[in-house]
Amino acid sequence: MLSRETLFVFLSKILVPRFMKGFFKRLGEAWNIAGITFLFFILIEIFFRIYFMFSSSNDPRIQADCYQNAEWVDNYYSEFAECNNSRWEPYVYWKRKPFTGEYIHVDQNGSRKTITKSHPLSGNQPQINLFFLGGSSMWGSGVRDANTIPSLTGNELTIKGFNPRISNFGESGYVSSQEVAKLIIELKNGNIPDIVVFYDGANDIFSSLQSGKAGFPQNENNRVKEFNTLKEKKKSFLVFFQSLRSLATVKFINRQFGGGQVVFQELQESELQDLAQSTVYYYNENIRLVNALAKEYGFQAVFYWQPTIFDKAYLSEYEKSEMENIKDLKKITEEVNSKLFMDDLQYENIRFYNLTNLFREIRDPLFIDWCHVCENGNLIISQRMARDLMPVLDSLNTGHKQFNE
């Protein structure tokens, strides 16, 4: 029988070296496999970065039939994808970076360029300062600089003999509360308007359904996660996984398999109605806030609730497919719309106009997605806005004349 010492010597001289030799051999093989895998991933990432750099825009809205195969559309959406870069902006979270293209221009302050043609009738009139605030529909997603709502409304007013100076403060994703914050910033900086035009609806509805609670900006949960990441003890570990989302490979996978699609939580009927009511409540409170600011700073405010694809009775095949893609929003949109002031409202110096029925009987295709319209749609909106704004501008011009006399 082997003694304990003899057994120890046997293990240490024979079995352990064999085990360690096999272990290090397998460790080396695993290391080689890991290195090859990592190198392979780096090559894939480089490939997809080059792919996104040189590939044309895959924005499905290029196929919208309201464009009628216009030659400028492909190049426009390439510019649109390129300019869709934001920087941090205090109080409102984000603002676009400056951009110069053929169809899209964004200035150093992050505002979209407004193009208003001059007219002989407007030359001798006093200049009136107009602010336009809203989300991407006001900013001008899907249309060229000269065909945004502010640009076209400015043209309509100029033709009527007014002399508007227009600032487009619209930005993609903004809800009405962010627009009020932006207005306050401009007022504090001494940039006082004569008239402020708000154009809202879609983003307030979308963000309510997205978070399940009204009154928040879009994607608020992402900012909560980012804030908490900075406070976590395992910060580097969490930052690593957060950074994976920016990889071109992940972006490609999301695009191919629908990982970027928004998933809305299921709500009971009573919950949906409560959410719709809360959405309208917060919107009405923003009207009250702006009303108070208007009295204090001496400007006029005009509010518009925008139409969506759900409000149009006659849809093209493309529009039908777009409505199907976002059908989860249909019910809450209808609930919110039913709780709004359905008739135009004038209350002191606040004017509210509900445009949900503006496109109802139009048979021509207008929508490029559920809430954005093409340039013809913006023209219809701007003509309506100009009609509503003319009495307000008349009163301001009268005031200017009396002051000068």
C-alpha cells in the first residue's frame, strides 16, 4: 500500500504535469479562437460602417405616392439621414447640429431655414416677428426648405401684403411641453415675438402611449437609464453594453429584423381613456401657460392640433399600408381627438384650431407616414394658417400705425 508521501510524489510528478499541459493547450486553443472571432467581428463592423457610409437612404417614405416619383426625393432622404444628428440642448434635451445641403439647411442655432419670397405689396409694411413651434411636422420632415409649413405660410402672408419675419423652432420629436420650454428660453434671451404658432398632436399622443403616462418627452426611459448608468457602481460594465447600441452591426441587425420598431404596452379600455384624458389635460395646461406668458410679454398665440392619417377618409394604397404599420396608435389618437375642443376656440388672446378634419375629404395622396405630409399637404395647412393669422396680423399692423401716428 502506497504511503501518503509516495502518493503525493506520484501526483506531483506524473499526473499534475500532464493535466497542466493539457489545460494550457486547451487554453491556447481557446485564446486563438477568441482572437480569430474578435478579428472577424472587427472586419464585420468595418464592413457595415462602410456600407452605411456609401449606401443610399433606406427610408421607406421614399416610396410615398404623393411624391409622384419626383427626381429630388432620393437625394433629399440622403440629406435627411445625414442631418439627423442631434446635440444636447439644456431644458429641451436635443437640437439638430448645423447642416448645409441642397434641400436642407440647419443654422448654428439648430433651426431649419425658412425661405419666404419677397412681394411688392409687403415692402412698406412693418415687420412682424412670428415664431413657429412644433415637432418634426413643423420642422419639415419629408419636404424641402422652401416647402416647410413656416416657409409656405410666410409666402401666403407675404402675397397678402404682410411683412413676416419667421423663425422655425420646430424640432423632431418635440412634445408641446418642450416647445413651451423653448419659447421661455427665447423670451428670457430677449427674443420677443409678435405671434407664436404652435402645431401639435402627434408627438404628444405618441409619447403618452410609449411611456404609458402623459406629459413626458419621447424616449424618456432612455434618459432615465443613461442617468442611472452614471450612478451605478458597475458603471464600466453598464456603459459597455450601452455602447453596443451604437455599433453599425447592431444597427444593421435592428434594421433587418425590426429591432428598432416601437412596442407599445397593452392598455385596458379604462386605462386608454384615462391616458387620453391626461394627454389632453397636459396640452390644455400648456395653453394656459402660454396664455400667461402672452399677457406678460405682449404677444399673440395661435394653437393648431394636427391631422393624422386616421382622419383621412380616402386613402391611397400606400397610405393604407402606412396606417396598417402604425395601427396601434389609432385608438388612442381617436380617444384624444374626441376629448379636444372640436370647434375652433378663441379665448382672450389665445386661438385654438382643430385641423383633424382638414384632409378628410381630399382624395389625393398626402401622407408619407401616419403624421407627416408631403409638400402639397403642407401647402393646404399653410393656406389655412395664413387665413387664420391674417386678422391677427391686421390688428398688429393697426397697432403699429396708431403708435407711429
